[in-house]
Amino acid sequence: MTQKANYIGGAWVEGGTALENLNPADPQDVIGQYACADEAQMRQAVQAARAAAPGWERSTTQLRSDILFRAANEILARKEELGALVSREAGKTQAEGIGEVMRAGQIFQFFAGEAVRYGGENLPSVRPDIGVQISRHPVGVVSMITPWNFPIAIPAWKMAPALAFGNTLVLKPSEHTPGAAWELFAILERAGLPAGVANLVNGEGAAAGRALLDGVDAVSFTGSVATGRKIAAGASERMIRVQLEMGGKNPLVVLDDADLDVAVECALNGAFYSAGQRCTASSRLIVADGIHDRFVQALTDRMRKLTVGDPRTAGTQIGPVINAAQLEKILGYIELGRAEGATLAEGGKRAEASTAGHFLRPTLFTESSNAMRINREEIFGPVAAVIRVSGYDEALEVANDTPFGLSSGICTTSLKFANHFRLNVRSGLTMVNLPTAGLDYHVPFGGVKASSFGPREQGRYAVDFYTSTKTAYIGY
């Protein structure tokens, strides 16, 4: 099988070793061999980005916009093909894979527009005969480390604004899903991106942590809290800008007055779709006592009807988790939940399928407390726990009692409670009568507490991370 190379300085460069990209729905299906960069090759990529930075910073905003538009057009034109790749390497259903590719294309479209739209300000000074001009400038070289759960969308929402605002970059995607990122770089090359402006290095995380912090001006990371803290510490030592998107333990509150069908669909989608492998997944279902029993019964009835299996097969709703190690981790949490005293109401075991993949039945615990580890720690799988509360006040208190603060949701027909929750829940995202997962590309994304650190991602707010401001005073 031909090795797919890294992309450094405008050239495709082979590695000394290779990563084997396996289909989590069928581990016998080898998607491809991808060059594995060692630390020296990663440093070479940073040097290439540094060498290309002055020319790219001086490039016109129209040139950047045109390149991003051409990339967007190819991504969207190939949505079926690229969606099938995402489905194959990340275990998503065909619809989820195509949807993610479309989002990546839309992100490139959006930032193609932002490339010619962003700017500074002209202000009068508070002193006479002086003008003030505030301009924005690229940060410089940005390293990016992305996870496996959104293998094309997350690279897109980091790379597109970086390029639009005149930065150069090095991307290290997850070693579990290198295929979609490789295709994205091939698209950018065909779109006319100059050599060295964007560089791709596949490899293990430990080597990347060192190499991709040295010699750069900023780092953007999406992944675990533990790794994020290490990156933040390294960035602080080097005095470079850092942006971290990490974990979530997201609450979905269901009040007595909620529309039961709406609440069940919100929980089902938010907790279990994409095999629960979304940082915005609804893993804590905080349910008021008056609707609790009906909600649990309706949700478990719907869960039993979900089709788990090969995501390439029509009708499949839940695919596999990403690999065997992740499956074992999730099963360990399920055993922990039982040991902690929660009731296993549904699922909790491997699912039978036509292929020997890493399949798990969607799992629901009831009679759990917010103090249990299954409600404190991110499991990152199709597992949710119900926490019974007396009413809204206790629900809000429990929702906020978490080290995380990414997404949250409430199901209610009360405008009073919906508005109060929106204003008082401690999360960066909140949903009313909608799943906690499922976001737009043109608005800011990020959380509070241990979920996020640094400026927001996506939308026009991305300019705050990828540019710095300069204030000039001009005497008349």
C-alpha cells in the first residue's frame, strides 16, 4: 500500500515509519498508510511555516479569499466522496460524514469572505490634533493539534481563519484519523496555496507536544484536559498565545412542563448520536421529579429502537467508537457506574453487528447522583446518566456543579425558566428545547472552566486569536 506523505514546505515528504489508518467498524479494513513524522520532521515543518510567513502576511486579502473559495468549492463538490472517507475512518454514519464535510466547506466559504472583510478602526484621540488608527496583524506561525472525532471539520475551523488572517501553520491531526486532513491539504495545494504556508505532519502526540511549541507564535489545541494543561504550561513558558478546547460534562435539564417528545429527542440525539463522541454531548440528564418516570420510560423505549452497526450500511443510526482502547475505557466506566450504585437501565454491553468493529449499545444509568464519577468525568461514549431533582432551582444548581462548562440545555415550555437558565447556567453554549450538540459555523464556539481556555473559535470572533492589534497615534 502506497504511503501517503506529510506536506512540508510545499512538498510531499515521506516518513521513516507509517501510521495505519483502520476502519473502527471493521478493523480488518485498512484505509491507508500515512507517513509518521518524527520530532525532527515536525521541526522542519515549523521552519517551513516560518520561512513562508513574511510573504503570506504581505499577500493581498483577495488572494487569500480566492484560495479559500477554491478550496471550499472542491470540498463541497466532493462531499459524497469525502463524507464516505470520514464515515470510514471515524465511524460516523454516512449522513454524519457528509454533514461534517459540508460544514468544513461552509467554514472555508465563510472565512473566504472574512479575509476581505476584517479590519481595524480609526478613532479620534482625546487630545487635540491627533488621530488614532488600530490595525490587525497576523500572529505569525500557528501550530494546530486536532482530535479524531471531527477529522475534517475541526482542522477546517482552525486552518481557515488562520489562513484568512495571514498566518502560516503546521497541523498535526489525530493519528487515528489522518485521512480527511490529508485530503484537505491536497485540496489546498490544488487551490494554489503557496509553499510552506500550511504544513501537515502526522505523528504521535508526545513528539508533537515538544516540536510544535518551539519556534511558533501560537498554538491551537482540541483534545483532553490533561494534554491541554501540559500545552498551556509549555505555551506559558515560551510566552506564546494559546487556545484550548477540551472536555465537557454537559447537562440537559428536563423540567416538569417540558414537551416529552421534544425532551426525549433532545436527549437521544445529544447523548448517543455519533456514538456519544462529541465534546458537546448530553452526558448528564437532569430531570425534574414530576416528569422523571415518564421521561426515562420514553427514552429507554427509543434507545432500544436505535440501530447500531456498520455506519456505511443504510439505516444505521449509531456507529462504533473509535478504537478498542476507547471501547474498553467506556466499558470500565459502565462497571464503575454500577459499582457506585447507579442503576443500569439500558445498554451497557457490546452490540452485535455484521462486522467485528468496536460497537456498544447506547447506555443509560438512572438513580445516579451528581457526586458519582460517571457524572464528574468525561466518558466520551454513548453513555448518559439521569439525575433526579425536585425542580428548577435544584436542576440549575446541579447543572453548574461540574468542573466543565462547554454546552448545556434545557427542555421547558416556560419562557421564565428558559430565560433564567440561559442567563445563569455556567457554560459557553446553551440550548433551549434543542440537543446540546449541533452547532453553526458562523458564531463563536467555546466554554468556561476546564472546557476551554483562550479566545473563542469560529465565526468572526476567531479574529481575536489569529491576529494581534497595533495602535498608532498620528499627529496632524
